[in-house]
Amino acid sequence: MDVPGIDPGRIPVHVAAVMDGNGRWAQRRGLKRTEGHAAGEEALMDAVEGALDLGVRWLTVYAFSTENWRRPTDEVRFLMGFNESLLVRRRDELNDKGVRIRFIGRRDWRVPKRLIRRIDESVALTQANRTLTLTIAFNYGGKAEIIDAVRRLVDEGVPAAKIDEKAIARRLYDPEMPDPDLLVRTSGEYRLSNFLLWEAAYSELVFTEVLWPDFRREHLFDAVREYQARDRRFGGLSG
Ligand code: IPE
Ligand code: IPE
Ligand code: MG
């Protein structure tokens, strides 16, 4: 689909998003923080639609960080149940749209078994789809991902001299995932919060004041317009 002001020949292949600001969105309305998370579902679905409209091939969203365990138990419990039910509610719809669901993150004992089951089912259900890969970063931390890759290198007995970028990249959570071209963060926070540390080395960063529950495909289009106005040099000179 053609979107005004967007060059269809230079659509970012991979867009990553830090879905932030749910709690503030709710608090501003006198609601509980968890209601902000619930309202984020609509934003996610609209962002997926926007990615499909543009022909973005990979969309990765930060749903729960390795640091989010520091939140109150009730909120953590809500997020576990919410993400599980979201998958059940939305996976058929996503599957019909040609979306392949994938996950990156640590499957440690703190992640409920039921959620792991839903994740595995959703990944299996949608594995043949190719239109858009929606990767959900859950119990994800960029440092944990690099640590896990290093552990694998050591376990496999890879000699130090053989360790290069490729050797590490091949051992990240999803070796097939291309590096994000564009990384968007909502809610006016200007940091990565441990998201895709390795992969975002050359991503274009776009920050918006919009709180995640208010995010809609138009905001994604705005971010892509900003992306297309950037000069990506990768350490070289302008082409
Ligand atoms: C992002 O919204 C969702 C998660 C971290 C799970 P927040 O819950 O961080 O919302 P704010 O930043 O407190 O407003
Ligand atoms: C980042 O948001 C994690 C997710 C959106 C899942 P946070 O709200 O946890 O980040 P900080 O704590 O403000 O850095
Ligand atoms: Mg936050």
C-alpha cells in the first residue's frame, strides 16, 4: 500500500519498538497501571497492520524485559497472564494475516509454564507464514542475550581466535532475524533499556512522546518518514 510521503522502495526491513508508557497512560486517566497494559493490545495490533500496509518484513516488540521482574508482584503476574491470553485471543487473526510469530528471551523458571506453552503453540501455528515476522521480546535482555551467546561459544569449545561477529550473531536468540533498521521508542524516554543491544548497533533511533496505548499505524508511518530522511552511513561516507 502506498502511504503519502513514504518511498515504497526504501521501507525498513526490520522495525523494532519499545512499547513504553502504558502505566502513565493509565495513571493519567485515573486507571490502574494494568489497564494501560491492556490498552496496549490495540496499539500492537494497529502497529502490525501498519507494518503490513508498508511491507515491513520484521517487527520486533519489547513486551517484558529481564529488569521488569523488579515490578510489584501483582503487575508481573498480570503481565504473564495478559500476554498468555493475548496470544490465545490474537493468534488466529495474526495467522490469517500471514504473520509469523516468534519469541526472543530467556525461558527461565519464572516464566509460567502455561505462557511457554502458548508461545510454543503460537510459534508452531504460524511458522509457515512469511508476510511479516512479529517477534515478541519477552523476558528479554540484550545483556542476557549476549551472555547466553558467550555461554554457547564456551560450551561448544569454540577457540578464541574463531570468535568474530558472525560467531556471536549466529548464537543470538534468533540468528535469522536481521538487525533492525529502525528502532522506535514511545513515551518520551530516550534510552534502550537493554533492548537489542547487539542488533541495534546501527539502527536509526526514533523517539516519540506518544504513550504506547495511543500508538497507531500513523505514528509508525511518521517514524518511517523520519527514518527515510536519515543518512545511514555505517561508519563510511554518504553514498
Ligand atoms: C511498558 O509500559 C510496558 C512494560 C514495561 C511491560 P510501562 O509499564 O513501563 O509504562 P510506564 O513507563 O510506567 O508509563
Ligand atoms: C522497557 O520499558 C521494557 C519494555 C517496554 C518491555 P521500561 O519501562 O521497563 O524501561 P525503563 O525502566 O523506563 O528504562
Ligand atoms: Mg516504562
